[in-house]
Amino acid sequence: MAKRAKKRTSKKSSTGRARQAPKMLSDLFLETLKDIYFAENKIIKTLPKMAKAANSKELAAAFNKHLRETQGQVKRLDQIFKMLGKPARGKPCEAINGITDEGAEIMKEFKNAPALDAGLLAAAQAVEHYEISRYGTLRTWAEELGMQDAAKLLQATLDEEEATDHALTELATSVINLEAEEEYRQAA
Ligand SMILES: [Fe+2]
Ligand SMILES: [Fe+2]
């Protein structure tokens, strides 16, 4: 990701480096903000499909609840772009495209199957873990850049992502147990 120095012969002074470091971090901050902005908007399109596909009502409700939270998270990102004086714009993120593609594959291949919900949960948790990683990084960088208000907004979203991840873990146990029961009944 780091840009190669244009002139290899240019002298590096320690003071020059010190002046460059904050600029590089703010650039990274903005790029990563665009990445997660794209990801959140992709998730807004994906969650309703997952809610519709889910066999379990509880799982569908969890996806719908997180859809509403995600809409609020995009608004927080809008606020941060505003603080930076930059337009709110996403940058295509291959990581989230890959994760959501896998989810789409599960929905297709396990349609109406007892294991569908377990697959949906696994896909949703992969999304949450990606977001947790990104928001943790962004929150830390905002603090380092002295952007306390942005750091608070990012922390609020990080809390929601972590709470969602925990809720999905709890659902996973009940959903998988139910499906195991179903499989046992079908085999009997
Ligand atoms: Fe999110
Ligand atoms: Fe999320």
C-alpha cells in the first residue's frame, strides 16, 4: 500500500519522516473510511436477502435488526466524511465482495436445506468480523489523528458490530441444535 519514493536518491531526514507520518496516516484513514463505506452499503443490500432466506424467525429478526443498525452506521460515516471536508464516497472493497459472494452461494446451494441457517450465520459472522477489524483500526487511527469525535462515532459502531457478533453466536447454538434435531428425525 505504501507508495514507493519517486526519487531513490532523495535524502531521508528524521525530521522529514516525522512530518510525513501524520499525512500518511490521514491518507490511510480516508482510504479505509471509503472501504468500509462501500462495505456497509453492500451489507444494506445483502441483509434483506439473508433475512428472507432464513428458516428461523429469530435469525431473520436478527438480520432485520442489524439492517436498521447498519443504516445508522452509514449515517455515522457520513458525519465523519463531513468532519474531514470530503465527499462521502465508497471505494470498491474486494474483501466484502468475496464474503458476500460466499453468502450468496450458500443461499443458492443450501436453499430450503436444514443446514441453510447455519450457513447464513457463518456468512454473517464473517461479515461482522471483517467490520470489527476495520472499525477497530479506524477508531485507533482517529484517536491517533486527534479526531476524538470521529473516534467516538467509530466506537459506537464497533460496539454494535460486536454485540451483533455475540447475538449471532448465541443464535448459532440454538439454530444448529434445531437443525441437528431435524436431521436426526429425518434419518430416524
Ligand atoms: Fe456495519
Ligand atoms: Fe455489521
